[in-house]
Amino acid sequence: MKKILFIIALLTQYSILFSGMPRSVYVCLVDFNEEHFDFSIDNDNVYFESWLKRNPTDVIDNNTYGSDYYMVYHETVDYSLIGFNIGNFNLQWAVGDTLVIKPWHSIDENGQYESNTGNIFCRILDNSTEPIWIGCPPDEVPIILGNYKVGINEQNNIPNSAYLEQNYPNPFNPITQIKFALSIASEVKLNVYNVNGQLISELVNDNKKAGIHIVNFDASNYNSGIYFYILTANGDTFTKKMILTK
């Protein structure tokens, strides 16, 4: 019994040793076209906030000391990352804390990008001071931010043209939302396909009114992997990729 208590005490001291220590976090981000941002000059209208779940008012953001934007140049692709240090929280982080991170792509001065209110994800902090890498290849897929914003008729909230947004969340498990918009009433087909081009789910096959529509896709019965969802409406076809991780 004494030996067990000694081990517990030792592990507790070991966890306390790491709590509050400087620890870097890096998050790899891409835009709605799954292309990396250009952080070589400025922040490319990307912003972020992070907090501990037990203290949501203590926030680190892109203006906090130690926060920065990075470009990692590879032979085949450039990676865009945001970075910050959780040692800058006013309240010391502790092993087992839930770190919440919320990046978004804001509206620029021309109104070309839609602010993303989602993209909130979490990580449990372990007993280490090694950097935390999120969405960084080859172990993980980048976090997708933002959606192209077409014009909206302010009188009736009807978009000026049809569009299909990136599903949220993405990656997902097992349920995700797919949003699309119609400028006029149309016969709509929204289907999901696997990487072999096989139809696995028919989400919409009906006439829909002009406006914004949201559909849930439940992948409980499917394996992890890459899937494609295709929207056909009024002669237009839109395709997006999504990733199921279990």
C-alpha cells in the first residue's frame, strides 16, 4: 500500500513539474480550397483564440506575446501555421487540462470572405513540454478554415448565386454538417461518394427553395477515410472533399 501511495505521489509531483511551463502549440491551416495561406508577409486575415476549458476568460490570441504566423517550406508544398505558447496563460495550465483552440478566416475589407464561427477543437494536455502539433502532415490533415462568400440579397437573404460550403467539422466523427445555398428554387441532388467513386449516401433528391440549406451526414456505418460530396442544382455541379476519422 505504501508503495502504491509513493507511486501516486511521484506521478503527482511529475505532473506538477510540467504544469505552467512554456509549451509551444502549432496548428496547420488551409483555406476553403484546401490551399495554404500566405503568411510570408502578413496574417492573410487569419485570426485565432485559445483558452483552457476550465477558465474560458483567460484567452491567448494572435496579439498575445509569443503568438506568430509561420511558413514551412517543403519540397512539394508550403505549410502555413499559427503558433502560440500556453505558458502565457495567466492561469497555469495543468496535465489533464483541455486546451480549446478557435481559428477563423475573417471578412476582408472587400467582404470576400465569410467569418467562420466554427472550427473549435480541443486537445488534452499531457505531462510534457514538447511542442503540440495539430493538423500537421504527415500525421494529421490541415484544419480547413473559411468559406467563399458570394453576394447576398439583403432584402430577402437570398444568395446571388448557388454555392456549396466546406462541411463542418472537418475532419469529423461521425456526424458533420453540409451547407449549400440556392439563388433560385431548384431540383437538388446532394450525394456522398467514396474514393472509388461509389455512391454511398443520397442526402438530398428533391426540389428546394432559394436560400440557405443545411444537411447532416451521419457516417456511423462507414470506415475512416476520404469522401466526396457533390451538389447538383440548376445545371451547376459543386464538389467538396471531407475526411472521416474514427
